[in-house]
Amino acid sequence: MEKQKNAVGRRKEAVTRVFISRGDGKITVNDLDYKAYFPQVYLQNQVELPLKTVDAVGKYDISINAAGGGKKGQAEAAKLGISRVLVELNAEFKPALKAAGLMTRDPRGVERKKPGRKKARRSYQFSKR
């Protein structure tokens, strides 16, 4: 059996470590099936997207450790991590994944709170009288 490969994916505050090995297509997130961990279908699709792009569904077992952030951030971090580990496994996957926009880390984060405001942009309620 070949050595297990791993990669890291990040999005907002979420960080995922992705481990991949040859198998029958089982995906687990924090020791749960990914469909149980991400009950929303659109989040499940995010996790599956890199595998569908390179036509590798059912060929690899993937184990993901997710921490921080929310479910959506974790799903998108997993998407990046899976893309990175697939490229590490087979460099021929990179052009297809890059064309689908799966190799780029989303740089957006939380805007900082400004002084004199309630949140980053939300001001206190204005009172005329």
C-alpha cells in the first residue's frame, strides 16, 4: 500500500487537515461520515467538487480533521485541502483543478471593528432629538 498523503486547507477561521489513501471513496470528517457532519447538500457538494472535477469519486478514502470557524468555512477549507492533496498525489490533476478555481485560497476574512462604531461598519443609532 502506498504512503498516506496529507494537506492543509484554510478558509476564514476554519482549518482542515486532509489525509488521503487509496480506497473505495469513504469520506469522514472528525470521525463522522461527511454527509452526517455536513447535513446541507450544498456543503456536501463543496466537499465532493474536487473529486468530481478530476473524476476520482470512489477511488480514494479521505479523512478530514476540521477545527475552527463554522460549517461553511470548514466545508470550503476541506475543498481546498482535498484539491491540494490530489495535486500532491498526481500532478496531472493541477490544470483541471486550477481551471475550476479550486487551488486558490479565499483571502477574505472578518473586517476589523472600528472605533466609535458598534461593529466594523454598523454605527450606533442616530437620534435627531
